[in-house]
Amino acid sequence: MKATGHVFKYGDNVDTDVIIPARYLNSSDPKELATHCMEDIDKDFVNKVKAGDIIVATKNFGCGSSREHAPIAIKASGVSCVIADTFARIFYRNSINIGLPIMECAEAANSINAGDEVEIDFDSGIITDKTTGQSFKGQPFPEFMQKIINSEGLMNYIKNS
């Protein structure tokens, strides 16, 4: 599985309240959540993000609450992957559960810039910044996680197994 897109870059400690502000949690509709994704940290995100784009952040991405709304909003906005130095553990698991690919790679997270075009090979863990020509080795997903992501989430995987 591969993904290619342009990068939206953020720093440390991007919490779930800026990914999807609590004032919008009266909806569980992914399309509605996507219209407010990242708006408290990047007002232009929803107007600029295109299907396949990639979020890159540094440490502790997705910290805060345990709600699944945050990875749902990111996925529904069209983002194909989030790369970060580290993720909050509950965000990491929620992302896999809803089928949002994420990858930890400190070197990529610190080297890739906003606007760069990036390709990710989930089978090998290779992240290629096509803008600069640099390649990075992230941790590839184990096969069972790839099956969950390819099924668009844990519930679909269970239902179709």
C-alpha cells in the first residue's frame, strides 16, 4: 500500500481539541467533522487539503482526549497518512481502529517541510520526500494492522473476516 500527497506541517503536542474542537462534537458524521478539522490550529486547512495529502508533525501528535472523532475528522478530510515523531498512544490505536494510516519516524517528521510532496510505502516503511529527494525509514505496519487499514477500519475487518 502506498500514499502520495502534499504536506501540512505542525509542531509538538497537537492535541485532539485542535484537531477537532469540542464545540463540534455534537455530530459523529465524518463529513461534518471534516469541515472543522484542524481549524483551531490552521484555519485554511479545510480549504486547502486535497485527497491524499499528508500531515507531518513532531512529538506527541493526538494528545488529549481519547475520542475517536480526531482521527475520523482527519481521515474524512482526505488525509492519507499522518507522520509524526511520536503519537499519543490512544490516538495511535484509534487511528488504526478507524483505518487512518499513521507512521512514526522522527527523522522524517523533523526534515519534511510544509508543501513538500511525500510518498509513503506502508509495506516497507520507506518515506520519500519527492521535493528534496530524501528518504527515511519509518516503522512499517505489521500485516494484521495493514489488513485493518485496508479494510477501512477494525469493524469492517471483523465484519469481512
